[in-house]
Amino acid sequence: MSKMKMVAACLVLAMGLFALGGCSSPQTAQPAAEMKVFRGVGESPVFRVGPGKDKNGGNIYSLTYVICSALFDKDGKIIDVHYDGLELLSPNDVEHPTASKFSGWPGQAGFAGAEANTDETAAKQVAAWQTKRERGDKEYGMNWSEQVAVYQNFFKGKTVAEIEQWFAKNTSDLNGRPLVAKMTNPKDKEKYNKLTDAEKKALADVTSGATISLKDAHGDYIDALKKAYANKAEVSISGK
């Protein structure tokens, strides 16, 4: 073999060994990226005269406690939000047998003719309380969880301030329900007509799946979300 061929062969062999060595060399580990996330929980109680009256004409009373758990990014935008609610009825309600109820404090007469509670019966009543999710939509009597899921998804990527602005502009001042094209109240119609075509389209996407109020005597979802943000605490999540 000529010297030139030997030199060329040695160069090829050396380059091959260098390439293999480079492939097998350990890679320097990169530090995991850290993402700042904030978690908050908020609650908002609302008292209501209703639903309806009992057989003797007495008022039925209720208390709804909306619970909101939310994750926020460093800019305050919602990453995820989850709602639930506890609705508590007075014992003279008979149309909602599976609803959570409370007859009164032990040692006092039961409300509206209900049997007075003892320590044991009061504890049993409280232990049986269920949230709306625990009861389920069938027992509650409407597709509450499905409608709330629409709002939860719509809120993602927005700040609490942006949601408050949207609520003020896109819901009825009378009952907190999202506006729709076929409003009957003159003030609601006037408010809806002020929206742009793009805003009406975005609103229609919401109302196609949710029409329950976000702020009325059945619960204040906006206030619960605001409190969740006010109560937020940082949690560190390491990405790989």
C-alpha cells in the first residue's frame, strides 16, 4: 500500500473513532425549568327567601355556599378553575327530599314545626349534607355541572379583572344571567344591542351551553373566584 493510501486510511479511522467517542460522551444535564403557579380557594355564601312556601304558607329558606378552587399563572391568568356549591334548605321544604337540610340547634324548637334536634340528630343531619356535585345533576334537578363546566372552560386564560369586565358587559343587571338575542326586558335588550358582532358571537358560544346566573340568590360565582385569587398562595412546579 502506498504512503498516501495509508495516510488516508488512518485519517478515516481516526475520524470514525472521534465520532463514536462524541456520541458516547455524557451530556451535561440541563436544569429543570421552574414554573410559578398560584393556587387559591374562595367561598361565597348567599341567603335566599325560597324556594317557594310550605303547605301552611310559610316561607322556605335556603343558603347556598359557592366554593371555588383555582390555579393562576404569574400574570394572574386562570390556568384552571373548579366550582362546587352546598345548598342548605329549611326543614319545611318537602319537594326536595334529598336536599341538605337543618332543623335547628339542639335544645331549641325545630323550625316551622319540624321536630327539635338533639345532639345526635343534628350531627346526623350535618353528616348527610352533600354538595351539588355530590348530589349529582339528576338529584339536583338540572344540568348544573354541565353548565358550570362551560363557564370554567371560558374563564381559562383570563384574569379575574377581565372576567369581571366581561360579566359587567355581557350579563343582565337584573339577574346575572348571560344576555341572549331574544331578551324581553327593555334594559337587557338595550345592553345586548350595544355589543359588537364579535362580542355577540363569543357570547353565543357561552350561552349555547350555559345560561344559569353567575351572581344571584342561587350563588355568587364571581365573588367566590375573586376570593380565590385574593387567597392565592404560590406553589412551585418543576418541569422536566
